[in-house]
Amino acid sequence: MNELLTSIRAFLDERVIPLEREFLSSPFAAMEPRLAALRAEVRKRNLWAPHLPAALGGRGLSLTDFAHVSALLGETPIGHYVFNCQAPDIGNCELLIAHGTDEQKGRWLEPLARGEIRSCFSMTEPEFAGSNPVWIGTTATREGDRYRVDGHKWFTSSADGAAFTIVMAVTAAGAPPHERASQIIVPLDTPGVTHVRNISVMGDTGSGYASHAELRFESVRVPVANRIGDEGAGFTLAQERLGPGRIHHCMRWLGICERAFRLMCTRAATRELAPGEPLGAQQSVQHWIAESRAEIDAARLLVLDTARQVEEQGSHAARDRISLIKFHVAGVLLRVLDRAIQVHGALGMTDDTPLAYWYRHERGARIYDGPDEVHKNAVARRILKAHGMRSRER
């Protein structure tokens, strides 16, 4: 494992990080040929898709081992993409491996694993609170051997240029809330699918893989065979997908923290307020550095222990820990980024470093995959229930 991490670190330092400035200032399409060349080189070095089983061209790493890799790749905005383990493709691959039919695996999973296509996941809707994931308006109505999908989605990450999306849609409106929806593969070139726009996130619209889209589905017809798992199992599959997914997110965030921490320390040690007076001599800066180191290290241990629990007990049994790492690591991430930007001064507000890019795009860490407040409430309620508190019936 140490040899693998050393190889990845060397490749990132030598080949990937030097492209960051261009990535931050160019449309994704302009960068794609150079990124494709890097992806080909990663494959030649046998570093490709380390999370996937060997049968799909990966290295078959466990969730815990891949967590270490994910933290390394997170130190650059293009690390995961270059190694073909980027969200949302990584979650869709895991979903198809566990629940896809042979036909679905052949048509969608295998090209994803080879990096020939990209995918996305359509769940969030502008008309409904994302904090209540069972409350959605998109429907998939059965018409013989096909579904007719109608609905409106947004923040469908990486839809621009993707081959297909997995749509969460209501298939049984009268069923209990957690049994109403199913997950259905919809090729994005199907008639009735409209890519409305790439959504501007704090002034950055993005493009290609590095974007979030608004999509409309109007009388979109796809085969029933495109459904993943049983009808009505959509929410269960989403929860299963989100367990490992939050491990991936949190370790990527910790990778960002590590890079921001190094940039902050270098700036503090070399930037002078006056001749012979380094910025790092300021007590407030020293406190930021010490607090950041402690928070990053503690968060890493919490995430790795949660990954172990997920592997041993499953996502449902580890749900409290999964919620804990989601809001805790998101908070650490934003505090470390804020301190690093403050130490860089005006430079930290520019795209001459990746700090401003991360601050724009990772503020959403406290919102997506469930707002922090929802996770805190859920964990606290279960803790209090164990201590004898009874909740009022609603």
C-alpha cells in the first residue's frame, strides 16, 4: 500500500499539479485532451481506478485502503478525474456492480470503468427541499415494458457531456414514503431530456465534468429493464450508495485540507510583513496552523474508523458515524480553507492557487448529501432515545 501511495504522490507532483493553473482558467473541453493523455498514462502505470475490482481494470482496494488514496488525489482538483475514480461515476459504478443486471453492466458499467463515458445522478429538485430526500416530484409511469419519466432536476453534477444519468423517480405514489421511488437509467440523448443549463456556483458556471446541471424530463420513455434493483427500492439503494460515498467525499475533503495546510504553512514561513519579520511569527497565524493540524489529524482518524465500520457492519449499522463524519469533516474543511485564504491575503482570493476554487465549490459540503443540521438532528435523536427520551408523535 505504501508503494502505491508513493507512486501516486509522485505522479500527482510531477504530472498533474503543474496543470492546475490551466484547469482553473480554461473550459473543461479545452483541457480534456491533456487530461485524456494523463489518464492514459495512469492506466499504463497500473494506477487506474484503484477502487474497482481487477476484473474491471482496477486494483480492487478495500474501502479503507481506497480512503488513503482518495485523500491523496483530493490534494488537486483534477486528481480523482485523472485516475477515473471521480464522483458521481464512482458511486454509480458501485451501484451497478452491486445491483446492475448483466445487460446494464455490459452497456454502462464496463464503459464507465474503462473511462470511455461519464455518468451522473439526478436526485435533487428545485421545487422540493433537498433535506427531505423522499419528497420528490419526478415520476416514472409504467406503460407496458417502458417507463415514461417526467420531472425537473438540478445540481446533477457532471451532466454536461455525460452519457447517462440515474434518475430517482416516484414509481408508486401510494406506497410508504421510503418505498415510493425507483432508480432508472436514462441515456441523456433520449428524446425529451433537456439540458437546461450549467448552474453558476458562486459565479463559476463550469463546463464538462466540472459543472452542475439543471435537467428537464418531459415524456422521456426508457425500457423497464433500465430500472436498477426492485421497483420501490430507490431510497434504499440511495442510502447504500451514500455510505461509501460519504467516505469518499470526506477523504477527498481531507486531501484538500492537507494541500491547503501546506500552502498556508509555506506562505506563513516565507511571506514577510517587513524585512526579517515572517508572517508566521504572528501568534494568530501560529494558532491557525496548530488548530488546523489537530483538526485534520482528528478528522482523518474518525473517517478511517468509520470506513472500517462500514466494511465490517454495513452502511446502515454505521449510519451515525457516517452522519458524524459528514458534518464534522465539512466543518474542518471550511475552517482550514478560510485560514489558508486569510494567510495568503489578496493572493488567496485569486485563482493563482486552488484555494479560491475550493472555497467556491466546497462551501456546498455543508449542504449536499444532506445539510449538516439534518445529520446533527438525526444523530442527536438516536443518542437521546438511547438515554430514554421519547419523541412526540407527529
